[in-house]
Amino acid sequence: MRQPSLFLPHGGGPCFFLNPDGSCPPVWQPMRDYLSGILPSLPEQPKAILIVSGHWEEADFTVHTGEKPGLLFDYYGFPEHTYQLRWDAPGAPDLARKVEALLTEAGFTVGENATRGWDHGVFIPLKVAVPDADIPTVQLSLRKDLDPAAHIRAGQALAALRDEGVLIVGSGMSFHNMRTLGQDVSAQADLFDDALSAAVTDPDPDSRRARVAAWASLPQARFAHPREEHLIPLMVALGAGGNDSVAHAFRNHVIGWTVSAFRFG
């Protein structure tokens, strides 16, 4: 059955696993609850997952072709037990080659990487969403220029995979300004989230794509994203969503930020 495409928040570092007993700190529990409900909300279990994280950038789109990726603990200063986490889902080299072919046919230059570990934008949310680690997974990098329109077009090129049972996931944060930690920025964050959500949920698909590609013109845009690497995975998910309906799937205030998730299809 056709899978949706998703843009989801991956939290902060290993946020859902900070407690030594494996329990989630209360501040992160609503986001964890959203992530843990993703699989039950799907039409059937995906045959594979294609995920784009805000923590991998390359000069060209690059697809992970490895069979058994390890984990890249690319967070710092957290409790020791968070560097012992496991998420042992297999890679999907055949899907990776198909991703490469689709992007190449769409005019993109595509690289390959078989050795990089899955960064925390992959294994932290998917450890919650897919705790059994039983769905083959492929990671695709962002393109370092962070061009919104190019990432939307990449998503459009990959949309056909949804009809093959592949769940396409953009993993980032709809608000990401580390300089504001410890401050009350809810007013600015709400302004941006309201404007972004209105653009993403525009019922006209062409208008939706144009408005989201122009995200930097939204109110408080550069306050919300001094650098937009955590927002650009949304562009891929939106492009892969095509002309399907879109739902504002989750909204929460956490660590002073306003954070949203979206589902296409």
C-alpha cells in the first residue's frame, strides 16, 4: 500500500533516552509519544524507510549504500549510557541504488557512501518509532547548498517509492536556534510556526511548494533558523508528498521552542 511521507522532529541529542533506566524525561514525552505512534498510523508496515537527516550534508546528494550501518554518536556532553545505545536495523542497498537512479534521472549528481554511521537524526527518532529495528533503512544526505527548491525537486523525484511501500522521512526540527536555549522565545517561535504551518498546509500544491521554498521570507524565519539545515528535510518530505493532502501531525512547545511535524498523504 502507498506510504505517506513525513517531516518529523528528532529532538535534541539523545533526548528520549537521557534517563539511565530508559525512561523519557517528561519534557520530551509528548514528542516521544508522537514518534512511537507513527507505525500504528500507517496503512501497513513499510517495506523500507528512506530518511533524510539535518545532520548529514555533502556537496552532492549522497546515498548510503551499506548493508549494516553502525551509529554515529554525533552529540556531545550527554550521559555515558547514551553512547551505548543500539539500533541495529539493516541497510537496503537495492533501495539505495534505486534512489540513486531516480535522482540521476531527475538531473542530480549523486554520490555513494557505504561506511558512514547513522547520525542521531536517524537513530534517535527511529529507535522510538521502530523499536524493533526490523525495517530496512537508507539514509540520503542533504545537499550542502541547502537550496530549498532543489530539495523539493529531489523529493518529487523520489515520490514513486511511496507506491512501493517505502516510507519517506525528513528528520529535522521546525525550529532550531541553539542560541536561544534557556530563553523564553515562545512569541517569536509561535509566529514562525504559524506561518510555516500555513504554508505547508496550503491546499493548492503548487502554492504550497512555492511558499515553503520561500520559507526565509516568513516572519521570524532567520530567528527560527540562523542556519536552515534542520528545516531542509521538510523540503524533501514535501516534494515527495506531491499533490497529496497534508496534515499538521504534531505541535508541541519544548525547551522554549515551538515544534511541528507534518504528514503528506
